Amino acid sequence: MDPFNILYTQDSIDPSFQSDKSIPFQWRGRPITEAIDEAKKLGRLPRGLQLNAVRGGDGCWITLNNRTLYVAQQAKLANVSPVDAGTKGSNQMTKLLRNARLAGPVETITVRKKKK
């Protein structure tokens, strides 16, 4: 599937992956630019990165890991395979949207400036 056909659950992201346990060890705290460069070389998402998503009511895919979707889009990957996170993912999607103060998923995202 074209990653540009997948929606975001936030309208902005930090320029680095988080450092918590939900992020694969090899990517924790690393800049997303490194993942983009690797994805470009590989022609796919780098090892350890997986696009988790849920289906919206209209059948569209909505990501749960916004940085990974951003990596896929910026690397201009032609095809990604989202992993359906099911009911648990739907609950996470609702929480992400609420925390981002969004009424629904969005098509584009902004990378925030690096914190000093």
C-alpha cells in the first residue's frame, strides 16, 4: 500500500524516536533522519520498524506510530504493509487523537524543532 494513503494520529512529531520500551531498542532516541536514510537505501522500512495501524470506519488506514509512517513517506517507499492492531489499536488511536487535540486523523504532519 502507498504510505501516502495512510493517515496520521498527530499533526506534529519530535525529530527523534522516543526512548521508551514501545520503540525497538536499535531505534530508541535516534533521529528519524537516520531511519529515512536507511529506508531509502533498503527500499523498505529498516529492521525493527513496523507500521502499526487500524482501519477507520470508512476503511482507511490510520497509523499508531506516526514517526514510522513519516519515515516511509520521506523515503518515498512505494509499498508498505500496515499491521492491523485491532481493537486494542482502536483504543490507542482514540487516545492519540485526544492527546493531540484532533477531531480525527490527518493527512500531513510537521516535524517539530529539535529541543536544546
